[in-house]
Amino acid sequence: MKLAECRQRVERYIRGDRRVEDLDRIFLGLRDRCYGLTSIREIGDFVAHRDRRDKGPITETVRNIHLSLDSWLHQGEGRLPDLNKAKRICAANLRTVTDAQLDARLGLRRDVVKSVLAQAIKKMETDRFEKVTRREQVVFNYLAGAFIWNPAFTDDQVGEDLATVLTKAGALLPQERAGFDANHAFLALYVTALMHDSAVVMDDGSRFELFAGFDNDQKRIEVKARIELAGWGKRVTAPVCIFWTKLIGTDHCSDDLAAMPGKWDGAIEIDASGRLAGFA
């Protein structure tokens, strides 16, 4: 998309003339020039291929959480992973955990955690377990044994990232930021409707459904992935949040959707009143 077209669509958006097709075109146009901000490329990829995602931050987040959960449940039954699998679990949890969580649990910065973990694994791989320090053991045990989950993106992150990319591209002027931010709710609902009723594909070909709702303690609109675990003798599922918003469901959903805070069946859209609604 040419800059002139992007600028025209942004001007319309900040005037309050909010259109799904404008955001579609904007995200598609920014996929390959997102300045390393993965949320923008991911949303553009959802616009292009929303029915089946087999790569990108959302898929990677679900894969990491799936491995973390499966291992955590197995360890709860006394089935400990071997070192090779433990290394994979540590890597997955380290990709998912936030800096704040590392500080709260370990009192360490991320770069320090990575260094300490590498030292612990190196000693374990060469059978020098007696040389593993207490700090190395604590870091390894946490990352290899915890179930860690966090959303891939939040609505605040998407809004900030989009404004940053548009500003760098010259499509949004710094003095227009207030008008852009005034449409925060519309942007969050747009991403929610886009991700809802799609699916991510795991390495083994299994598909995990993505669905929107607000069945959580804070009643905030979110998108969850329905993770399924095999090998337990019965169906084990776990819905985990992969896109979190600060929008209260009853304030931003049609009456029909507001009456069903859990899983919504079928496609959803933003209706004329600016709320999420099922297809009429």
C-alpha cells in the first residue's frame, strides 16, 4: 500500500470514521515494514490467513504454553522429564515468562537468568551435578517445573505498536496521537473479532481453536486458545488467554453476546453501535 493511501485511511480513522476495511488494509500494508514489532505483522497475517495459523507469535505462544502445561501435569504425577526435554521446557517457559515475573520469583534480570540457566545446563550435560550452585538449581527448577502462561499481546501493546509504526512510516503525525488513542476500544474489538473462530496448528498437526469471550474474574474481553492434551486416558483441555484487553464485556458487546460471557459460537463482528455482535 502506498503511503498516500495509508495516510488517507489513518486520517479517516482519527476523525472517528472507523472502518474495519481500513484497519484490514493498514495491517496488511504494514506486515513487511513493521520495524520489528511482531504484533503488527501477526495481525496482518491474521487478516491474510485467519482460518489457520501455523507460525507467528500467537502460534509460538500456544506451543510454549502447551509444552509447559503438559510437563507441569506430568511432573505433578511424579513423571519427571529427562534433561533434553527439560531444556525444551526451560526454553519455552523463558519465552513466555515476563521480566516482572522473573524478578518476583527469582530476583534476577532476564539476561542473568539466561546466563545462570546456561551454566546449570552445561554442568548437567557433563555429569557435574555436584558443581551446580544453589542459584543455578533454583533457576533451573523454576523454569523446568513451573506452568507459566501469559498472553501473546494485550490491547495496550497493539495500540502502542500500531501508533509507533504509523508514525515512523509518516502516516500518523505526532500531534494526532490523541485522536488515534480515542479509538482504542474499536481497535481492541477489531483484533478480538479477527482472532475469534480461527485456529492455530501445532507441530504434530493438531489444531487448537481460538475463541473470544469475557468469562474471567475481571469480565474483560479476551481471546483464548483451547489447548488439548493427549495421553491422559481422558480428554484434558485448558483455555488459556492469548489476547487480553481492558474492555468490560457487558459494555462492549451486544445483548446476545453479553448474556453468554463464555465461548461464542460462529463469527462475530463490530456492529453499527460499535459493539461486538454475532452475525445477523
